[in-house]
Amino acid sequence: MTEMNSPRAECPVCGSQRTEPVLHLPQIPVFCNLLWPERSAALAAPRGDMRLGLCNDCGHLFNQAFDPGLMTYDQAYENSLHFSPSFQRYARGLAETLVERYDLHGKDIIEIGCGQGDFLGMLCELGNNRGVGFDPAYVEEGALPPNVTIIPDYYSEKYASHRADFLVSRHVIEHLARPRAFAAMLRRVMAHRPDAVLFIEAPSADYMVAHTALWDIIYEHYAYFGRASMTRLFEDAGFQTLDLYETFGGQYLCLEARPAASSGQPATGRADVTAWRDQVRDFARSARAEIARWRRELERLAAANKRVVVWGAGSKGVMFLNLLPPQARLIDFVVDINPRKQGKFVAGAGQQIVSPDFLRDYRPDVIILMNRNYQDEIQEMAAALGLSPEFRFV
Ligand SMILES: [Zn+2]
């Protein structure tokens, strides 16, 4: 018998108690990016509740039922997007922009949550910079780019002696149980480097809400930062916002900031989240309707004896398959171009992950695509395999 966690009322960004539950997704896999070597193990993967809550003061969205005790990021964690050419192009463009904008040449760069060091390597290569990356899930595999060191650990103040002109953290803060402590730690580390710049990237809650991107909700993401709550978090911690913008077709939110000149400097003004609150409530209604619509659609395809595959074993694909039981059990395979995922099984839902080549013989009638950003490359690959399936977009 496990003890029920009472939903957390306090907003992790602004501390307000004025929070409300908006969307409940029961018993989703705790690690949707952790793949399993056997179907039975995948079906028995650990699960947790997603009770998405909204802060009525800063607009932040977070899982009120989040249990940080369930989360550990070790070397079995596979979260790499770098096999996709679209994502590669995006990362390279972003690195070029940052090197130019902040004149990153011969500088010291720290990346928190650097994965295998791909992005850090680009930043260093483009500007002949020196990089130190931190990631507990780093797996040593071959040589790193020149001037790049990776420390397989969480970044903390004990590493403050590593100087940085530029601190990058991409797709990290949405995982953190205590984002305010993280922002405050960064501010202390950067206290003596007023010219240093902080770059933060996270999935955009504004995009998720505007596009009903409910498949982007995963247990690993405790937090969903929008423009309002991202700014609030870092300005409250003593940063001055230099820029705030969306990238990757609007799906990511990027903040550039530097330590504010004096502590206690008033923020640029508290955002009015009244309109946002209504948008979030509409989003929750649309999300429930979307789940119902896909259930009917999968039932219809099954009744017509259509052979259906999902393309993309990233988090969207895994959540799509997990939020539609039992209908998604009618799908047997998920395609992914990442060779490290192929042959493994989807957490919770149990489908096997296969390579695009597998489709040459399997010949699906319908391919469900998880991300329109990859539409062109996937349609080209399908054509090259001699397939002419129907494409559906989630
Ligand atoms: Zn708040």
C-alpha cells in the first residue's frame, strides 16, 4: 500500500498558494524516454500521476502530484535528439547566432545538462572557445571535440571555480523540482561576473497551450514555463532579461539574461496572467477532446483493418501511445531513426521500436507523425522505401 501524495498547492516559481488543477493524466510512465529491452518490462514500467496545476499569480504550469523521488537521471537515460537532421540544423543555427551575438571567441563556456556535448562542441568549434559540460547521464564514447571537457555530475556551486563567460542550460529547468534554488545558485555563481550571460532554453508552455500540444506533457517535465513564469523565475533570482524569444517553430522558449546591476532591482513588471489563465483552461478542455478524438480515430482504423505505425519514439510518440489505452494497443510498431532505440520497447505502452527499413516489408497503410517539423524528411524516407501510406499528424 503506497501513501497517496496530497497535491502540492504552492507554486514552485513564485511561491503563491493561488494554484488550481487544470488537467489530470493518470498513471503515465515516469520515464517516457527510458526504453525497455523486453515488452513485459516496458508494460510494467513505473508510473506516476500528472495533475497539471496553474498558478494564478505567475501563470506557471506544474505537476501538483510530482514525486521527485521517482526521478533519477543516470546513464540509461536516452534523451538525445541529435540524430534528427532537423534538430541538428536548429542547434547549429542557434549556436551560430549565440556565438555572433555575444562575440563568443576564445571564451569560457559552461553547459549544464550537456548530454553528450554536441551543442557545447558546436559553440566551442565555432568560436574557438573552451567548454566544460555537466551531465550525470553522460556516457563516454569516443573523443570529445577539442577544448571540451565533460564532468558526469550535476552542476552545483562546488564547480564555481570553473569560470564562465557564457552559461548555457538547454532543456534542464523543466525537470527540476526546485527551480528557484537553481536560479538562485546560478545567480550566486555569476555574482562576480556581471558581464557573463546566461542562456536558458525550455519547451514553451505558450506553444503547448496555443497548439493544444498535450502530447508534450510528460512526467519528467515537472514544470511548463511560459514567457511570464520564465521571466519571473530569473528576475526574482536577480537576473536582468536581455531577450526572450521562441525557436524551433515556436516550440522552445529561450531566455538570455545577465546578473542585474543591483540586487532587489524591480523586475520589468509583473505580467497580467488573466488572459493566460483563460487560455490554459481552454487548452485543458481541448486536450480532453483531442484524446477522445484520437480514440475514435484509432478505433475506426482498426475496424477498417488498417495497418498503423507511429513515427517517432521520442516523448510525443510515447505519450500518444500511453494516453490512448486500450486503442493504442492496436499499434504494434513505432519507427525511429535513432539506432540506439531500435529493437527496444516503449515504456508503459509496450510497442517495439523499429528502423525505417522495417517498413519496406511491413508496408503500413497509415503513418502517424508526431512532429510536423520532421514532416519533409519522413515523407522523403517513406518514398525512398517505396511506400505510399496515408500520413496523419498529431
Ligand atoms: Zn506562480
